[in-house]
Amino acid sequence: MNVKRETGMERQENEDQDIEEQEKSKSQIKREMHELQALGKQLVGLPHKQLVNIPISDKLRQAVIAAKTLKHGAIRRQLQYIGKLMPKEDEASIRTALNELQQPHIEEVDAFHEVERWRDQLLRDDYDLLDELVNRFVNVDRQHVRQLIRNARKEQKQNKPPKSARLLFKYLIDIQGDY
């Protein structure tokens, strides 16, 4: 009689495989379905232009578009239906596409901060910056910028709303946007 005995390590490997093969608990399945429904709800909240760029099947896209027109209980049922369609989709690519859409573009934010710095420096009498802007952007009206700076300082001294500072900011955005 040839009986093979398992060593401790082999027994541990077999137990690990058994655990992996066991089905998920009912609560785990529910949690995952709720996560997928929440992802579907994010898809429903997207404008149609952005929804086109998300990598999903046509069936799911139609369900999402249909959900946009529904209200109350009907939307809840439609979201459950979307949640049932979601396991067939590539969840990682959908989440990646959503993250890319929801994050502000770093370049736009940097450009906005740059214009804010310009405005603040100009309001602190940095005329070297004004010369630099005139050299960098052809269509800068030096006289108009100086007038906006003078008016902004005057408004600040009189504790008035910063109308001219806002106009200066808008003007700087306009000249930057031209290039």
C-alpha cells in the first residue's frame, strides 16, 4: 500500500487554492454590485459629449442614455440594470477614462496661475514684467494696462470692489489666449 502523505507546505498550498476557488460571499457580491452601480451613476451624470469617449459597449451606452431621461423609481431600476451590465465591461478602462475627464487639465491650471502671478506683480509696480509681456505678446496695449493698474490701486485705496483688477486679469487672459 503506497500512501502519499502531504507535508505541511503542500497542505498549506492546497488550502490556499481551496480558499481562492471558494465562491464570494453574498455580501461581497452585493458590495461589488453597489460599486458597479455607483460607477454607472457616474456615467449617467456625464454629458453626452464625454460619454462618447468612454470605452463601453453599445448596450450599456444606450442604457446610460435612457437613464438620463428617467426620474425617481425608474432611474433606480435603470441604475440596477446598468449595474448588471457593468460586470461584462472593462471596469479599469472605464475608471481610467472617467478619471481623465474629471481631473482638471494641468496645463490650463498652470496657465491660470501664471496670469494670476502676472496680475499680482503688475499691481505691485513690476514694470519689468510689463516690458516682458510687451516683448512676449505683440498685441499688448501698454497704455491700457497701466491705466488698469492705476485704477486698481485707486479702487484699493478707496476700499471699492476690485473692478479694474478683474479687468486687468481678464485682459491678461485674453492676450495669453491669443497665443
